[in-house]
Amino acid sequence: MAEYPPFAVTVDLVVLTVRADELAVLLVRRGVPPYEGAWALPGGFVGVDEDLPDAAARELAEETGLPEPAGHLEQLGTYGRPGRDPRGRVVTVAWLALLPDLPAPVAGTDAAAAEWVPVAGLGRRRLAFDHDRILADGLERARAKLEYTPLATAFCPAEFTVAQLRTVYETVWGTRLDPRNFHRKVTGTPGFVTPVGRSTEGERGRPAQLFRRGPATLLHPPMLRQQR
Amino acid sequence: MAEYPPFAVTVDLVVLTVRADELAVLLVRRGVPPYEGAWALPGGFVGVDEDLPDAAARELAEETGLPEPAGHLEQLGTYGRPGRDPRGRVVTVAWLALLPDLPAPVAGTDAAAAEWVPVAGLGRRRLAFDHDRILADGLERARAKLEYTPLATAFCPAEFTVAQLRTVYETVWGTRLDPRNFHRKVTGTPGFVTPVGRSTEGERGRPAQLFRRGPATLLHPPMLRQQR
DNA sequence: CCCTTTTTCGTCATCACGACGATAACCACT
DNA sequence: AGTGGTTATCGTCGTGATGACGAAAAAGGG
């Protein structure tokens, strides 16, 4: 194998959550060159005997401080353009994580602390390396997957109301949805959500039923964004 | 960078086509250990100064003998389980290619010649490395993408009839579709196909209009596989 | 007790879709 | 030329999903 060019392999994470009616991404501020002081996606090198999903889960746990707190983690894509890292030939396997709004503050064990940054405010801001592109791909993947999978539940706590789920769709898509039609659609799609039997208390308005994520892995029919 | 573990990085290809009403995948027979004599996905090492899409396109051109003959090429996923290659730590970036039935025989420049193998006949056959898993993921990706993208056209020549397109769906999904409803749906979905103005000649039955792939990148509404 | 807020249930017109029937336009054969 | 076979294309009809909306139910706050 010594005859073939050696690469460094890293994992980078696009960690998304919905908090305060905004879609936010977990970013770190780089403390060392290159791109010192710039925002970047959290990530790190893959260990010699470590599988790729394990490396992604390890980094996620390190950055959020929580050992896989429900949520969702999937591979997003791999980026390896020569020159993307000035230190050498680095190929990064990017992962997309969707998490509920974490009550605990995100206190990573890394030197640079991680922060939630609303994606709407990232207009001109440049991320380190090719992380702009990776983040854009992650956002597009998340938006698309809400249509035909029950993945919106990954943004919610274990038990949630239909209105909370609707807020996720509205926040990620940036649209408004009719509460009545959304309710009919969610409760009518087999396996999307299963009622827990209890209701909310102490909130404004009529108490809402609590649901858990259902067994479905694909939505039939899908939740379509407006078309015409 | 010398402090971080070195990896070898390869690209592997899941190249699919529809020929003789069968879904077929391009496989090579390995001529050297490990897995000597076993079927494997075509692939190879990424060059020192080569971007990942370039490496995939290069391998595809080498194996099919054609310089990117239309069709479609997208990243499928990255696989890097320790021990997946007995020679060392190898991470492979897998790509999915969809090609029309090539008139020219597939004569790769590699030592081992490539062959089209119907996926239906691959029941028990084990592929080298973790290529079984990669192939399964590629098939699932292809089947899913036919639903909500116009990617079925990648299996067709530049100009095709509605019936040819229907055969693609029937072959990839393993189902039968009603010709009349399929025709209405394809011609009624904006941007899916655009008429060329000419018709087939010398075929059996009534001549069929020729179409090209339309500008749409997503199908609204999608082509759904039977559900209930 | 009334008002506001939010959830949940209905109604209605429209549209997409599955299951067909019917017709059009070619070829092969007599 | 005529007939039959084959395939493409157009219509019809009933059903189910969907968007736009009305209305009732169920809480809290004054």
C-alpha cells in the first residue's frame, strides 16, 4: 500500500436544530491556523481503527456533550478537492445531524467552544475550508428529506404536539402551513406519529395531544412543499 | 500532518444500465489478491492531485471505454470500516452511474475486462470486499430517485419514446405500469420530457413521438410506486 | 362569565390517479 | 386493397388526497 498516495481522513458535522423558531447550525471558532478565528463546522480526524459512523458519533457526542441524545445522524457526502486544506491532502466525510433543541448548554470538550448560529444570519459570512458548500448541501438535504421521511420528528423532543412538528416544517422550509390541513395530514399518514394518550397542560389555548415518532421510515404520501 | 493516521482513498463505481428488459450492473473479475477471481465493482485509487468527481469520471471512462457518454454520475456514499480491505486502511468513495444501453462493447483498458451482470441473477453471489453492501445501497438509491427526479431518462438514449421510459421504470422497480396512465403522467408533468417533433419509424405498431429529457430537476408531483 | 387562544373536526371544490374503453396509425400478410 | 395484429394516444369515470375555509371544543385570563 505504500505505493499509493497517503491521505488524511476527517469527519465534519452539519448539526442542525430548531430553536426559538429559527434553524440553527452548530459552529466552532477555529483557534489555530489555518483559518484561525474563522467559523467552521465541528469535526476531527478519524482514528486508525475507527469506523466512519463511529467517528461521526464520537465527534457529535464531544461537541454537544451529550451521548447521542436521540436525534438523527446520516452521512451527507465526501469532499476531497486538492487544496481544500492547505496542510495537505485531506478528505472529509461530512455528516448531517438533526437534534431537538438541547436544554443543556452546548459545552464541547474541545478547546474551541461550539455555538448555535442561526443559518438565516449567515448571509455573507464565510466558513473555513469548503464548509460553506458542505453546509449548503446539508441544508438542502434536510429540507428535501422533510418531504418524504418522518425526519422532522428528529428536531422534536421524544414527545411533541402537532403544532411543534408544524413549527419545524415552517422553520426549515421558511413557509407557513395551514394548521388544520397539517393536522389532518400528519395524523392521517400511517406510521408518521403515534398518540401517547396524554395532553399538554398549562399552555395557552386548548390542550394538545402528545405524540411520539411512529414506525414509518418513508411517508406515503409525502409532505409536499407548495408547488404551483 | 504526519501525526495523523494515513489512509488510502479509492473510488468504486456502481454502474447501472437497462438492457434486454433487465437491470444490469458493471462488474469486473479480480485478477489479483485479495479476493482473486471474485466479482467486484470497478474502481481504483484516487490520484495525489485528483479531485474525487474527476477520479470517478476517469474510472467510468476507463471501464466503459466511452468519454462520459451522457448518463448520470453522483456520489453514493463513503465506506471505510477498518478491515474492509486486508491490505490496510482503505476508505472508498462510492459513486452511482446510470447509463443508457451502450452499443459499443464494454472493453475496459484495465487488465480485468468488465461485464454487464443482471442484478436479478446475483442472488447468492458474493462480491469482493464490502461491495455487496455498496451495490445494495446503489440499487436502493436508484429505485428511490426514479420516484422524485427525472433520472430515469439517464437510462435512455438522447431521444426516446414514452414506452422506452416506461420500460426503464418497470425494469428498475420490477413492476408493471399501465401504458395509458404512464403516458398521461409523463407528458403531464411539467419539464419531465420535451417533444422533439419527430416520431419513430419502422417499428411495430403505431409510431411513437420522440422526446428528450426536459429541464426539470425534480418531479412535481413525483412518480409514486404503488403504495397501499 | 366573556374573550382570546389554540386544537381539532367538517365541508367543499379541485386535482391527481388507478382502472379501464375507444380510437389512431402503423406493419405484415393475404 | 383489405384485413388483422400491434402499439400509441386520447377520454371517461370513480375515488382519494389536497387547499381553502368554517366551526366547535377546551383551556386560561380578565
